[in-house]
Amino acid sequence: MSKDKKNVIWNMLGASANAFNSLLFAIVVTRVNGVNEAGIFTYSFATACLFYMIAVYAGRTFQVTDITGKNSDSDYIYHRIITCIIMILVSIIFVLVKQYDIYKSSIFVILCIFKCVEAFSESIYAIIQKNDSLYKVGISLFLKAVISIITFTISNYITKNLLISCISIVLVNIILLIIYDFRNMKKLEFVKTKLSKKSMMQIFKIGFFTFLLTFLGNYLINAPRYAIDDILTNDLQTIFGIIIMPATLMGLLGQYIIQPCLVGISNSIKNKKYKELRKTIIKLASIIIGFGCVVIIGAYLLEQKVLELVYGVDLSMHITSMMIIVVGSILYSLSTILSALLIAMRKTKIQAYMYIIVAIIATILSYNLVNKIQIVGASITYLLTMLLITVLFTVYITYCMRIYKKEWKEHID
């Protein structure tokens, strides 16, 4: 098998397994610990994913597509250690401000540590991916996902203790980071430098808008959850967590479609190959839209029955909400690809401004609609948010491509 095929297949398997983890964790908690604790877990996990954006900062996409050569691989690793520390401090401050009880606070902080380990791994994955070994990243993600869910399930069934189960997956991921990820990185040739304050500040500066947009992008997905946490109950938080799962899976689709294309997209931009870049964008968008149509049909026929069978929760009152979220999830997947394209183009500042505007709108919508029509309101908020951000990204990328066509005229094949 060629390395390109291995990269695509293992990246798909790894990204899929990693995304399915949250779904499988939620299934185990719902069935073993009950709907109330599942609400605590799904909310804490979703918010830990938001804080993960602090630790990962500009993210793997930014690191992989950094063609300037001004920052070494070691610089990115040092920087990731700093951002991980910041994330943990923010999570502790958050639970103190929200005044959660000791149990919910402990679950929340442990899950933040879990995501923190994942964020640190991403800096190593970027080095491996830049050396054209994306398949090793996929293998790592796959191993961590499978072993984590097995460990979590066994631990939870034996102890019936959610806190112990969360601690177990943190330990598993730390062990795999040491014995697998570090070993893969050491086999590669990469630039090793000493810790430099100047380099750290430079990465914080050049990556700020990328961090801001990824943080706000994650906030947009979960804005309804925060309104539910403040207004409704833990059991309704569980219901929303269940019906929004298709959005997670569609977001995954966008990720494993875009990741193998990032290096090629960066090269097209660097070498000013307009036709090649345009062809890639159209191809990626077509895949998402085509697959999305299939998903809508499948969701209408099967989603309620499948989710009820898996989670053991009655969803008959939430069919409308489920279909609203499915449509929104397709737009979310498309926006994921468009966002990665804009990051590769280094159009991060304007993208961040778009997110700020949409985040304000999403916050106002979520609290108003959740307060009035509960889960349906949360679902409508999600759909409208994804529609608005996708339209904004599409318009701006169309504008950028027109500019590129004029500027790169002499380079067009």
C-alpha cells in the first residue's frame, strides 16, 4: 500500500475513532450512571472541548501549514506546554466562578486534563504530519480512542463511579503519549532549539486570530449547551447531547477530508497555482454536500430508532429537533472545511471577526430560544448559527479566489 493511501485510511480511522469517543462515553454514562449524571458528563466534556482550544491554541492546521520557517518544531512544543498550563488554570477558575459542587467540579477539571493531554499530542502530530507520516497520527488516535473507551467502560461498570472512570482515561492517554507518540517523534529529523521568550511571544502573536476563531468556532457549536446549563436541567442536557451527536460525526467528516489535503493546499497557495486550488475547493465542498443529502435521508428514516436503541432514552418528543440539527450539522461540516481553507490562506483576522459577530448573535439567540421553547430552541439556534457562518465563509472565500486569480495571473497553469 502506498504511503498516500496509508495516510488517508489511517487518518480517517483515527479521526473517526477519536470523534466517536465522546459518543461512546456518553452511551456508557447514560446506561450505567443514569440520565442526570450523563447530563453532567456531556456538558463537562463539551466545555472541556471548548477549553481545549486554549491549549491547542492555533492548532495543528496552523503548525503544519507554517511555511515561514521562523518557528521551529521545538518552539511549538514549548508553546504547547505553556498553553496547556493556561488551560488548566482557566478550568479551575471557571468552576469556582460557576460555583459548581465538588463532584461536578471534579468531573469537569479531570475532563479538561484529558483534553489537555490530547492538545499536547497535537503538537507532536503536526511534526509527524509535516514529515509525510500522517498515518502514524491516525494510528495513535485510533489506539488512544479504542483503549480509552475500553478502559472507561470497564472502570465504570465495575466502580459505578464516574470520577474514577474519567481519571482512568487520563492515565491511559498519558501512557500512550509517552510510549508511542514520543517514540515516533524521536525517529524524525526536526529542528531542536532552546526555549526562547521571543519565539513564544511570536507564536502567541501570529497565532492569536487562529486561536480566537477556533475557540469561537467551538463556542458556536456548543452555545445552546451553555444556555441549557443555566436555564434547564441535567436530564435535558443529556437529551440535547444525544440529538446533537450527528453534528459531531459530520464535523468529523470535514476533518478527515481536509487533513490529507492541507499540505497540497499550502503548496498550491505558496506556488500560486490558482486552478489547482480552485479545483480542490470545489471537490471538497461537493463531497460534503453530496454526503449531506444522503445523511438527511438516512436520519429521517433511522435516526430516532437508532439513538433510542443505543442510549435507551425515549426521543419521540424530539424528532423535529433532531432533523433541525442534522441539517445544521451538514452546514457545520462545510464550515469546518471552509475555515481550514481560510487558515491555510492565512485569512485568520477577518475570519475571527466573523466568528465574534456570529458568537454574539448565537448567545442572544440561545438564551432567548432555550428559555421559550427549550430543546427545540437550542436546535434552531444551532441551525441558524451554522447557516450564518457558512454563508459568511463562502462569500469571503469567493472574494479571495477572485483576488488570487488577478494576482496570480502569470502563474495560472
